[in-house]
Amino acid sequence: MLRTDGLLIPLDEDQFLLDRVWKDLNESGVVTYYFGWRTSVAQALRMVDPSSPIELTRLEWWGEDSKWLGLEEAPSMKSTGEVVQWLVTHCDRGDLINFECRIGNEVELDSHDDTEVSLQGPEGSWIHDWAEALLASRGFKAKVILDALEESAGKYLAIGRPDVVLGVYDTFDDLHKAHRER
């Protein structure tokens, strides 16, 4: 499911740092990765092969004339490439409010305010490779950060480039208090 033709870097949003991450594995073998505050849906989807099948399950955005639009107003899109192109064409930063999809009938992606992305899927699927590719594309030593996430499963990490763990926090609120957006 991941791209094999290289990553489309640099992106306009590459000026931002990825600095809040979380990983957890539930009893059913479902792993969740969270990339916070500075990661867009388009960034995450650009890591996936553009021909990968996608099913949008939730889509809400501010359209022209500040009109609230939903999934029913979006065109039919069946591949990640179509969705990325649509996002680039129709959603400026800040316009996309809620986004949820299933890729390849296996891995789910969701986002709120297009500044945080969660990936969820079965452990052992390509989700780990996706998380690794996303971290690497943002300038992090992915293995180091993923190892830190593994050691602190269920906790939030504040991270800095290339491989610095700035802190480990029990809750998102604790992390937010310690590392407010500047």
C-alpha cells in the first residue's frame, strides 16, 4: 500500500514540525498511531500508493462563502490519489474540519482540523511502515522515535528533530500544558 516511487517532498506544509506522537495497541491487536498538531491528511495520504482503494466515511469542510459542506457534497473518489488531488484543489489549510477514511479495507485514517492525523489498523499490517515513512518524511530518525513510542505505549511523546524525546506524558492535556503551541 505504501508508495514505491519515492515520496513527494518537499511539500508546502513541510515548514511545520511533527512534534506530538502517541501509539497504543489494544487487546484486539489493533494499533493506533497519533501524529499531532502539524500533520495534514494530504501529507499522510501522499505516503500511500495513489492507486490504493479508499473509502471516505466522514468528510466535513468549509467551502466557498463559508458554507459548511459534508461527504454528500464531495465527488465520488475511489483512490488515494484522487483524494489527495481533491484536497489540494479544494481545501486550503484550515478548511478541512473532519476527515475519516478506510484504505485498502484494512487501515483507517482520521483527522480533526487537518492538523492531526491518527492511523489505525491491525498490528502486523502495513500501518507500521506508514508511520515510519511519515516520521522519516518529516526529518525524524523514525526507528528511534518508533522505539521510544514502543517503550512508552499508551503515553504521549513530545519529540524534536531528528530523534529527541522532549517528554513523556500520561495524557494529551499533560502534554499540551508542557508544550503549548508557540
